[in-house]
Amino acid sequence: MLFNKSTFSMRNEKINYSNFLFFIINLLLIFNSNTSISQAIVSTDPLPAFEIDARIRNGNSGFESSFSAPSTPAPGQPGILNLNPSGAPIWNSNGNVYGDIHTFLMTYDYLTGTTTWNIDFNRDSDYADNQESISYTEASLIGKGFKYINLFIQGSSTGLTANVNNLTINGRNMGGFSSNSDTPNSPLFTDSLGLFTTINITGQFSLSGNGGQERPRVWVRLGTPNAPPSCNVLSPTPDITITSPSEVLIDITALDADGNIAAVQFLRQNFLLISDLIAPYTYTVNVNELGTVNVQIIAIDNLGARCISDILLEIVACIPEDFNGDGFVNTSDFLSLVGLFGQNCDACKQDLDSNGVVNTADFLMLVAKFNFECL
């Protein structure tokens, strides 16, 4: 059974005290985020450089939106990819007026390095019309996600406003944001697991007027590309069966293609047991009671991206009469049965013949195996 079960009381001592600071940082990471659920959270980190840059602007006679990636012309440079529907500007023509609510959608797939940027210019609830969608594959980003997502909103010095409502990142609504001055509103988001891989960003936006110099404006940007780390359980093997108290070695390999592994953490029920800073990454588990426990292993790379593996450890009684799973049918099992003798028992271990009551038949079955030792 790919089970293994555990109470944790032992480990191989192997801490490099020169890396103590890394341990403290990783400890804080564990207690300040949900380690097993990927979701967008607000970041207070400084704004990074951005590799993907999608912009909404007042184009006047020019384009209304642009898109740039590492291998395309940068914003403001000739030849930049853009969306330019008819209308000058589209936000106040062709059936639109300033203040109308439009939607945008950005998607990113780290497996292909492909970004799509979509704007519903004509407010018909799709992105299927002419000049409403750009798709671009960046070869240098294949296999990489992003540490940061940024929303940049800027109004104008005359009080014109840019609004974004219902900003939703991978299904999580992050709320609304606005700016009615030259001072931008620029929230930064990261993922609770340290890396956005597949990305879906949507929002409803409006521009209140034309302030010149492209304002008001809204940008959506992705920054700090990073390949996710990988982790693999070497032991225990999937077919392990534990039938008596024993020590089980958990051995993990963790690799990072574009950086290094900062730590591998071993947790039990979200409680940090140890942060191992040096390969090989191992933890010795003392298995000493019946039950099932989930051991979670988290490999963290130098940019905070995480790989998670779960091991279900369960000790299995070698025969039904070994009620406490200590590897022997002995007095302790006898007393366990005596304590329930004569009682109705729905699916309890001491009801060996499964007739719903602990009685003489169960007692005789236990006696027949008394002093049996699991090998």
C-alpha cells in the first residue's frame, strides 16, 4: 500500500548554521501563506522589471492598446504590436462614450510561453471582433511562469479618472482600483505558492475622458519570469507496507532549472518540522501508532516558487487481532477487547466477526492468535 503512517519524533540532524537566515526566511514564508493553495495575494515587494506589458490608452488618432514581450518592440517604439479599432478614440466613438464600462482579459500559458491580450471595445461581451485580440508566443518564456502581476492605473492632472473593477486573477476577485490624478495606483500581486504559471486576469475598466498624453490609462504587466522547481519522492516507495513500529526514511530530490533550491521543508498538518537547506533532503519518521498522517514536502527555489509533494503514511495492522498495530497480539489487545466486551459495536476493530457486537466469538478468535508476532 502506498501508505505509510507516522508520528514524527526523529530526524537526521543536518543544519548548516551559516544558512540560518535562510531558515528564518523560509519559516516566515510557511506561517504567512497557505502553502497548499495557489491564489493571488497582494505583495509589498518593490516593483520589478516587466517582461510582458499590455496597455490601454487614449489613442486619439493612434492605437488604443499595445502589447510587448521580450522579443517585440518596447512600448513607445516603432512596430509595437497594437490593437487599433476604428474610432478616434474608440472610447468616445462608434457607440461608446467616456465612462462606459469595457472588459479586458489576459491569459498566459507557461507551457507554451503564449500570452493573449483581449479588449472588448464594442462592449458586446466577447473578444471576437476585429482588433480585439492579440496572441503572442515568446520562445524565451517557454516553461516559465511569473512571480509578479502588476496593475498600473493612472488618471490625469485635470482629475480625469481611470477605474478598474472586479479585477480577477485566476478566479480570485482582488477588488477595484482607480486613479484620478497623475499619481498612479499600481498594486502588485504574487502567488501564495510563489509563482503564477497558468494565468487568467480579467477586469472591467472605464476612462472618464481624454487628458492627452495617453491618459487616463491602464496597464497589465507580468514580471520576474521563473521556471518552477521540481521535486520527486525517492523513498518511501509507493508499495511500502508498514505493519509494526519502525523508522521510515523520507528522501526527496529537488531541482531548479534556472536557479537553485533554497530549502526543502517537511510539514505535518501544516506544522513545520524542519527546513533542510542542503541536499540530500531527508527526514526520518518514527512510526509508532495506528492512524494516517499526511506529510507534506515543499521545495522552495531562490525566487520563492514552490513544488509540493504529499506522502500519506499509514501503519497497517499485520492481522486484524493486532488492534494497536504494535506488531504483536498480546495483553494490550486482550484488554482492548475486554473493555468493549458485550457492547454493540458498529465497525469497530474488536468486532472480529463483524456481527455488530463484541462477544465470546471475538474473544476466541483473539485467543487463537495470542502471542502472534508480525514479521
